[in-house]
Amino acid sequence: MQRLKSETRPHHERTEAQVRLMDAGLTRLAYRRHLEALLGFYAPLEEKLAALPLAQVPGLAIQERWKRALLEEDLVALGHDAHSLARLPRCQDLPALPGLPEALGCLYVLEGSSLGGQLILRHLRRQFEGEVRPLTFSFFNAYGDAVGPRWRAFGEAVNQASEVAADESFDARVVKGAQETFDTFAAWLRHEQPHASLSA
């Protein structure tokens, strides 16, 4: 996990620069557009991850970590329905993820966003406090009060998988999977946010 943090830092920073949710002037529409872009990335990526043997990793509890349904719940609160959600663009340029190590690297990015999302959640609650049509914030509040324990459990699962593999190439592939996920995520957000659907 320490190697992941160190070797993905510039990739992380480039991705973080594409997230505008902490802006003081964030509007309901801009928030919706960002969630639309997130769904366009998460939906196909989680489908790809589900085809890999992540369920076999002890302590990972992958079925409890999917976020697509939470994004859809938030978008319905913002005016979407099943038909309009299905029409939203989906990312085609996903990270390759040829095997389990790359999948764990990809999850490092997704789970890390749940950890970092706590600052965003507090800002969103302040920003939209008192709205006539209340928002749900299901995605950024995915783990509720269990964010810390979930992150630690993820880290332990990754470190244990690395120890079991006892192979330098395994660790290098985990890092590569994380780097590619950050880079494809940043490219998608950069391209898609300005073009996200403006009507439900």
C-alpha cells in the first residue's frame, strides 16, 4: 500500500485536478453533470472488475464495494429515471485489467475515492443545505461511519495478496493497474464533464 501511494502520486494529482466538487459556487446542475460522468466510468468498470476473481481475495468483500447503484440513486434524486440513465455515455477507454493484480490496483483508486470523498461529502451537505428537493449523497456516503475500517480492510487484503504472491512482478502489476485507472479516469472526466447530459 505504501508503494501504491508513492508510485501513483502524480497520477492521483492529475485525476484530482479534474474534480470540481469543492468549488464554492457548485450548482445543482454541475453536481449532476459530475455524477453523470462518474456513472459513465464506474458502470462499465465495475462490470469489468466483476469478471475477475476478486471474490477469492480474503477480506476484500468485493460485493459490498460496488458503487453503481449508489450513483444511480443520487442521479434519480437529481431528476433522472431509468430511461435517461441508460442513455448516458459510458467510458470505452477503460484500464486493461488483464488479471487480479491490476484489478486490485484499480480498486485502490476506487476505494481511495471513497476515503477522500468524505471532505467532498461535508462540502456538499453545506452547499445544498435547505434545498427544496433534498439530495441523497449516497455515493459519497457509501460506507457511512465505516469508511476508515473499510479502507483499512482493503489495505490489509491487498498487502496479504502481495505476501501470498511473493512476487515482485505481482506488486508491479498492482501499481500499473492503479496508474492506468487514474489516467483513464482523469481522461474521461476531462472529456466527459463538459458534455454530460443537461436534461433528464
